[in-house]
Amino acid sequence: MSLSTAITTWGYTYFALGNNGRSRFCSHGLLPTHLKIKFSTNNPSPLSVSALLTTKQQTDESKNKKKQAMEFNEYVLEKANSVNKALESSVLIKEPVKIHESMRYSLLAGGKRIRPMLCIASCELVGGDESIAMPAACAVEMIHTMSLIHDDLPCMDNDDLRRGKPTNHKIYGEDVAVLAGDALLALAFEHIVTQTKGVPSHRIVRVVGELAKCIGAEGLVAGQVVDIISEGVSDVDLKHLEFIHLHKTAALLEGSVVLGAILGGADDEEVEKLRKFARCIGLLFQVVDDILDVTKSSQQLGKTAGKDLVADKVTYPKLIGMEKSREFAEELNKDAQAQLAGFDQEKAAPLIALANYIAYREN
């Protein structure tokens, strides 16, 4: 006599190919798979069934993770290529040649293009498309590049290496580097206003105001200033450190996501959920950056490693230790993804994957 046992397993997050063969993000679907296993009454051990099932689940999970990684890599490459093409055409060589060369040197030096991708992904999440978000996506990358040029100056962090290349002032001099950053900042707003098509004017006005606030004296600049005056201070606490990073790093990531949401037509509730998501991943980005600064080499990072330690800056590992810093990063990632629960999970998948990428990046 034999027994038949039907065992139902359930699927997990997955990615699939669209009809056109290109990558398409799919939802956290529940995929019922019926597996019929027969065993003899002479050896009716449920453990053997469990072992077989566990092996199948582990194999499926391994395949799924590999496929997920491949699909996300395709997504990143596709979006990065689109952004790079748009950036290439946004700053042309013209008179005065030197300033435009300096702008292009840093803007087109590479980089992960996380901020533009966040802008595009949030726009697509709420029903917009890449073309609507692209001018704003380029604008946030211009502003990010400006902040890096200025951050590397001798009067700031005095760094010689950025994205694996000599910093802007090492090539063009401090004076031109300052002006290149200024020019990119101005161009960012011009680019949004003149190049955004098919969007009501009131949304564009709102986007301009949002971007200006997140990089000004209540945003990125505030974080930079408090970071500078905190060097060498011994009594910096977690609240103080969080203020620095929520403004210096998270503010522009927040702006990237919120700009995309506004342009895509999100309502106020959706904008605020995405704002919270962005603040979490913005702080997450900095926590991971602090960890990498002490665990990776300059060659691995593409920038000078250990410079925060040399400058006697307060970092998360220095304040709470490496293990608790990693635990905090995990919590921030979970909190970020929780904000996306009410959205279409197929459309939210790029943002979820980008959050995971920020959490587990190696440089």
C-alpha cells in the first residue's frame, strides 16, 4: 500500500521577460506549484518529504535570485544608458570652452546614476513615463555632480580622487572647478523648465520649488555646513549625526524620488509615502557609505578611502560600532520598502530593487 501526499509550495518575488523580450518587473506574486510525492508505508518518513521539498525550494530560490539579479542589471544598464545619452546632449562644447569642458569632465565621468534612476522609477510607479522624468533626472545628476566638485575642493574635503579619476580642481584649477559647479547648478533648473514636455505648468513650478528647497540652506547646504563645523567635535550624538546625513545625503535622494512622483501625477498621499521611502534610503545610503569608507580600499571605492577617519569626522561605525551600523542599515531598508506596500508591486519593483542595491552595494 502506498500513500500520496500533495504538497503545495508558494512562490516568491520574481522577475519575468515581457513579450518583446525585454526585462519586465513582476510582482511579489504567489505562485502555487503542486508537487505530488509518493512514498511507501515501509518508510513513510515525513522528514524525507520535507527534505525533498526544502531542496526544491532552495534550488528554486537560488535560480530566482540569479534571475532577479540579471533582470535588475539589465534594468540598471538600460536606464543608465538613457540617462548618459541625455546628459551627453545636455552640455555641449561651446564658448567659453574651458568651463564647458570642466562641466562635462565631472558630469560624464561615470557614476551609478542612482538619483536619476530613482526619479524615473518613481515617475513610472505613479503612471508617468521615462520621457516625462528625464529632464528632472538629468537635473538631479547635475546638482549631485556640482556637490561632488565643491565637496572635493581644498576648502572642503580636499580630495584628489573621484570616480576613479583626478578631481575637477586637479585638472582645471580651483577657480574653474567652483564655476563649473555653479554653472551645473544653474543649468539644472534651466533644463527642467525648458526640456520637460507634456506636463502641466503647475507641476513644473512645484518641482522647481521642491528641488530648490532640498539643496538649499534647509537641505544639502545645511548638511554640508553642520558636517564641516562638527569635525573634531567629540560630543556629537546620533541625533546630530542624523541631521547631517538627512540633509547632506538624503535630501537630494528625497528630491529625486519626489520630483519623479510629482511629474508622474502622484497625489499628495502618494508623494508623502514616497518622500518617507526616499528619506529612509537616503539615510541608508550614508550609513552604508560610512561602512564602506572603513572596509574598502580607494581602488575598490573609486575615491579616497578612510578620509572620514583622517578628518576626524563622526560616522555611524565610529559612534555606534560596525555591527549596529549594519543592523541600522537593515532596519532602514525594511522601513523604506514598507512605504511601498500600498502601490502596484509590479511597478514598485524597480524602487525595491534600488533600495536593496543601495543596502548591499560594494562601492
